[in-house]
Amino acid sequence: MKEKQFRKKHNWQLIIGCGLTGFFVLFTIVGQFWTPYDVTAMDAAARSAPPSLAHIMGTDNFGRDVFSRVMNGCGNTFLVAFCTVGIGAVFGTAIGALTGFYGGWIDEIIMRINDAILSFPSILLALILISLLGPGKLNIIIALGIIFIPSFARIVRGEVLRCKSLEYVQSARVMGISNFRIIFAHILPNIWVSMLTAAMIGFNNAVLSEASMSYLSLGVQPPEASLGRMLSEAQSLIFNAPWYAIFPGIVIILIILGFSMISEGLRKLQWGEN
């Protein structure tokens, strides 16, 4: 019986997801300070070389080391994802918390605008914004950050609506604590699991969106490396140098898998599932 109860306490999805994501975060950090080869260095003698001891992930059609470019590309992917989710979380949390707590006609107007934005496919809105702002890493961060604001606002608003009628909030009001402090010191700290789950889903979407935009040459621009752009460049080499598409593709899948497992593990933690 004790062994069975012990097993139930383990949230394996959360543990594996954190381990997988932590590995790629460490991999990315190392890649910002050291790579086996210069990311932009070309070697005509090693063009489209298969994986070997010298180049463990092979080289591309310019003779650039794929492993080094994957390390550097992960840095750009994580940078875009973290900045994007950061923008969406900060502004979305503020909007959702204030509209959910105060309600009224401002809440109705903002939520209808929110619903209108959410009704459009996010990738389509991103393409529209990028077409207005122009391609580039900074512009894709701004575009995706704006798109992620409504989803965070709706999640936080729902949680605030649920919490503001609870006993601890009512007690704080009776004690004369200001609304601002109730929102940011009492309610938000108690909904951190929901916010963190939303953030993990946001990271997932940001990684996919960055890869998609870079694949379309709208995101990270040369000579910087990007996992999505590597897939685009590998499209014409799929039969001659398949490793140039396989390794970046596997890394993208594993990063997304890590964030997905964390979000699912947090969901189980929130609802007390085993």
C-alpha cells in the first residue's frame, strides 16, 4: 500500500518535461559561449559531409557544422520564445487581472476585442503584423508578443473572477486592504499554477511560430542560425544531405515535447490528479 501511494505522488510528466527542457536550456546556454566550430564558417572541402567524429551532425551545403548551428539556433529560438511569452504574460496578466476584478463596461469592451483577436488564427495575425513591421528577430518578438496577450488575458481574467468571491479575498476587503494589493499580492500568487501552465503552452506556440516564420524567411535573418531556417535551407538537400533537416527537426520536436509535458504535469498538479 505504501509503495502504491509513493508511486502516485510522482508526477512523471512534470519530472520528464522539466528534465528535457532543462537539458535544452543548458544546451542553449553553452551554445552562446562555445560551439565546436564558428557558426558562419564555411569549408568547401566538407560540403554536405555526413555525420562523423569531426562533425557529429554532419555539415550543410556550405560546409558549415550542423551541430554548431543547432546550438546557436536553439539560442535564437529560446530568445524569441521567452521574450514573446514575457510580453504576452506581463500585459495579458495586467489586463486580465484588472478587467476580471473590476468588471463593468470596460471589461465588456476589452473582452469583446479580446474575443475578436482570438477568433483569428494566430499564425495569420503574425503574418499580417510581420508584413507591416518587416522581417527580423525583433519584429517577430513584437508580433508574437502582441498575439499572445489575449490568451493570457482571458486565462487570468477567468481565474480572477473565480477567486475574487473567495473567503480570503473578502476578508482582505473587510480589513481595508487596497484593491491593487488584493489583486497582485493575494489573488495572483494563488493562481500561479494556471499562469505557469499558460506560459508553457505559450512557449510551445512560440517555438512553433518562430520556426514557421523563420522557415518562411520572415524571422531570424542570415547569417544568424535558426532551427526553422535550417529546415527551409535543407528542403532542397533532403535527398543529398538529409541530416541537415533531421537533426534540427528532432530538436524542435523534443523542445515542444518538453514544454507539453510540463504543461500537462502542471495541469495534473492543479487538479490533484495522479
